[in-house]
Amino acid sequence: MTVTDLNLSICEHFSCPERSVSPAVYILLYVCSAAVVLLTVCGNLLVIISVLHFKQLHTPTNMLVLSLAVTDFFVGALVMPPMFIWMIETCWIFGKIFCTIFWFIGSFLTIISIYNVALIAVDRYLALSHPFFYMNRVSVRISCIVIGLDWCVVVTYIVAFSYFNGNFTSSLLCPGQCFLFLKEVLSAINLVLSLTFPLSVIIILYSRVFLIAKKHATAIRELNNHTRPQTQKITSHSMKSERKAAKVLGILVAVFLMCLLPYYIYSLLGGIVEIQIETIQNLMIVGSLNSTINPFIYALFYPWFRRCIKFIITLHIFQIDSALINVL
């Protein structure tokens, strides 16, 4: 059996089911989907404006947060709308060319998100384990260069992967559905480069980060008992600040993995269980909802983000020297 024959045999299970919902539910699904898209786009736009506008927020860590917010913004603007329509209509209605574009953009944004999170893990590890090196060597400029290289490498990888996969432009083999069929070798390579490697970096470094944070907590307690008040205040404040940043970004990483891993795990079970189109769509939506959740994490744990939202909504950012406003 050829690859094409195998793909067509798979398509027999993926025909478009008839939509069996009432008009009211149908409209409600579109309204809820539009609300999620709007929340995702507006929430991440607020993060982007905040970090770009206020000079106090121009730090290496926040540049990584900005990169992740830009990725999440594009997920909300470019990936979510066709994905929600696909789910509601139970059929791909945009044609073969847009199917290819959809998977190209979706794959790129997924991989760049994973590597953004991996870079955040590296940033927190360096900040806590090598604070003097971090303060002297890691600057906003260096952070921006690394982010730029990261985006360029991922674009190059996706283009090369699409070329060597060969049937990327034949994604729409199933009538009314949009699937990307990968060659086995390339699928294994993609699994290693797009998930296994960055995920290992994230887990290993954040394990080290939390061990270091625990040591810092012990050191702070010792400072409370053995140092003078002024020295204690300066040192413990710096250590607590780094620990808090690690904690918040750790929550960000945990939510990211909880949203994304189910889709990857289910995809890996394709050779063991029968893949269901509804399950794939649902897990894709769960993965994309991470882009909606991230701004709420910032708003919940970062007081500076709440202050920035207030300044943006009240249009204070259009005042002279508003970029110098103290938001920390």
C-alpha cells in the first residue's frame, strides 16, 4: 500500500459528519468562539503595548514575555478563527490552499511558543543560579538578538520541513477535512526537535530553578536572624524578586504544558488507537486556549500589568512622557 493509499484509507474515517444542533446552539457556538478570539487578541495586545511602551518594563525577561505575547496574538488572530469554524461546521470550508497555509502558520506558532517557553526557563535559571553573570552579560539587546535568531531558525526549519515532507501541499486529501500527513522519518525528527528537546530543557531547568529558589528561601530566613535590618532589606528584596518571577513564569510554563501536551500525546497514540476527528479538534482548541489564558496569568500575578492596563484603557499612554510613568 502506497502512502497515498494509506492516507485515503485514513480519510474514510474522517468524512464530514452532519451538523445536528439547533440554530440557537449554532449561533451560541459562534458567539462564544468570537468572544474567545476577541479575549485572546485584546489580552495579548495589552501585554504587547505594555512591554513596548513603558521603559521600566524593558528587561531581558520581559522581552521573552513580549515574544510569547506576540505569538499568542497571532494564534488568536490567524489560527483560532478558522479552527473554531472548522469545529462548528464539522467540515473544512476554506479549500486546499488555505489548509496548507493554516498548518504552516499553526506549526510555526506552536514551535515558536515552545521555544519561547524554553528560553524563559533558560532566563530564569541564569538569573537565579548565576546572578552576577546575568546582570552583567544578559541585556535587553542580547535578549532581542536571541529572540530574533529563534524566530528565524524556526521559520527556516518549517520551510525546510515542508519542502522535504513533499506532501505538505497535499494536506487536503480528505474531502471536507484539513490534515497534514507526515513521512515517518520526518515525523520522528519533528517530534524530537519541536517537542522532546525543548520540553527536556524546560523540565530540567525549571527543576533546577525550584531547587535554587528553595535554597534562596532558606538563605532569606538566615538573613532575618543574622544580619542588620538595612542589609537584610536590600539582599532579601532582590532574592524575593527573582523567586517571585520564577514562580509566576513557572505557573505560565505549567499551564502551557497542560494545554499543549494532550494534543501531542494523542497524536503519538495514532498507531495504537483510532484517531477521532472530534478529539483532534477539541485538543487543538485546548492547546490554543493557552494563548487566551496567558494574559490572565499576567493580570493575576503581576501588579505592573494591572497598572499598565489602567493607563492604556484610560488613554494615559498618549500623554507626553507617559513611557516614563512608574508602573512597578
